[in-house]
Amino acid sequence: MSTLQPHIRCSEEDAAKYAILPGDPARVDRIKEHLTDVKEIAFNREMKSISGYYKGVKVMAVSTGMGGASTGITVEELHNIGVEVMIRIGSCGALQPEINMGDLILINGAVRDEGASKAYIEEIYPAIPDTGVLMNLIEATKDLGYAYHVGRGRSHDSFYTDREDEIDHYWSGKGILGADMETAALFIIGGLRGVKTASILNTVSLYEGNLEEEINNYVDADNAAAVGEEHEIIAALETIVRMDKKN
């Protein structure tokens, strides 16, 4: 008997081995454009879900909403119905001046500057992706010819503290590539539940040094971010195909 999950409103009958997790529900519709035999599953709160096939491999796409708390709920409930691999496709603000609008950041570890992961386990436990998924992701992104960087990210809970500039300068100086709100929760909760995870972040905001250029080239910057979103979708899908062929 299948169990309908209370928040994502999906059951074992809807599940695939692989799931792509955007934050924004609207991004699910853009993932849908790359799939065949698409099934609309549910749209409850911020969690919109579909399934379909990419190059013969069944894939789910489920939005997590904003922040670690809702991401954690999504990860738990997808795990409950049997999803084994979860790849986040999100957006981030760059923390290094060499990272351009639309560049992809493939996260190999995340600073746990948020609350959701801390509700599960102490801070000395590392927030890291699955090595196999990350390696396949790097290979796929490289073969696709996309601009990308591999390194550490920072996950946080707010854009509007009174110390945002100071915080960004601090973590930039520690070599952190970009900041989002969900990756650490995905890595920690997924890791504790035995789920294989990875995170691709599309750069939608440049580091402070490029702010004036970003404003002056607003239209071009917006286009570059849209291209970056398309790139992360395809990179995630191609990673899934690579992994499925190796199994």
C-alpha cells in the first residue's frame, strides 16, 4: 500500500530513483520542457512535482521552496517514497569576483550557516555531497562545455540581516564561492538518510566588485542568468543519465 506524503503529496507510485530539486516551483515547468511522457503529480504549498523521462530514464522534479526547513521536509518525504538520488538546481550570489553571471557552481562542501541542518546534528558533522554524484556532475558539465567552478558554498537563512556586506566579505576571504539557502540542509539530511546528493548553483548575482557593471548591463545579465538556469537543468539531467548507465 502506497503512503501519500503530507507535504509533497506524492506516493511510492509517483517515485523515481532520481529527483531534481529546484527551489522555485516555476523552474519545474522549465525542467518539464526537457522530458517526455510527463505526469503532473501535485502542487501543494511551495512543493510542485512532476515525473517524466529523459533519454529513457525516469526522473522526478520537485520544488523545495526557499530555505533549509522546506528543503528538509522535501528530502525526507522523497526519501520516504524511495527516491535515492537528489540533485539541487538552485541560484546563488557569487562571493568571488572571477565568477560571472550564469556561471555554474558545483558545490563540494557547504558552510552550515543555517538552522535546518543544526536541528539534525551538531555542526562538526560535514555538509558534503555524494562523491560519485559530484564526479559525474563535473564530467557532464565539462563535456557540455558550460562555464563552471567547483568549490565550497555557504548556506544561510536570510538576505536581510544588518551585516550582509560584512558577512559576504568575511566568507569571500575564506574562499567560499557562492551563497544559497538550501544546499547544506540537502547535504546533511540527505546524507543522514542515505540519499546521494549534489548541488548545482546558477550565479544570478555578482560579487560586490562587479555591482556597477551588473547594473549597467542589466538586460544582458538577466539573459546570462536565464542561460545559466538552462545549463544547470541539462547538466543535472545528463548527470542522471551517466549514473544510470553505470548502474
